[in-house]
Amino acid sequence: MKPKDFKHWRKGIMRMSQKEAAEALGLKRRMVQYYEKGERDGDSIDIPKTVRLACFALAQGVTDYHGPDEGPRGVPPDPVAGTVPAPDEVAGKKKRRKPARTAAAPEGVAAPDPSDDAPARATAEAAASETS
């Protein structure tokens, strides 16, 4: 991460002041200034990996982490999947329930096609003929 990337993360992505970024990263405000400038007392300064990873975590919505037993806090819903993370993905304690199994069709009998709407059509046609 270069100094301009760090500054873009703070101002553009996170929309934080230097003070807010320092508090979120557990740094002094002066260190945020050094990282944005890319130097300290005339010497080049690299942004540590721990700070780079913390920037990524904050950008993903993680506000705190207490280890694998508790998991991350503040994790937003997954925009790609369109769902909220399962409890075990967020809290780390609860196990995800297994999906319910559907009964298998007897041997030699084809299982109903879930995309087939014939039963719904038949029910609607029967209801329409009763009202006529």
C-alpha cells in the first residue's frame, strides 16, 4: 500500500478524518499523517502489514476481532450473495444447520420437477371451473 492508497482508503473509501482513522486503526494521529505523507523526519516510511490488513478489515465492515471462538464483529451482509452471513460465519460459535432433505422418490418413479408449475395450473383450473 502506497501513501496515496492509504489516503484514498481513509478519505475516499472510509470517509474518515485522520483522527477517526487513527482511532479505528489503534494508532496516533501523527502516524496516520506519516503514512499519508510516506515519510517521517525526512526518511521514507513503509505502511506495516498489520496496518494494511486492518485497513482492509475496516473496509469490509469488521470493527473488532476477538479470535476464532467469537469471530469478527460488525460484518455487513454479503452484497454478492444477497444474504446476511450465517451465525457461524460471524460469531464462530453456532454451527450452521444442515439443509432439510427432501424425500426421495421410490425407485422407478420420477421425482417431481420443482420448476414444473403443472400442479399449480391444475389447482387454478379446478378452482376456476368450480366458480363457473
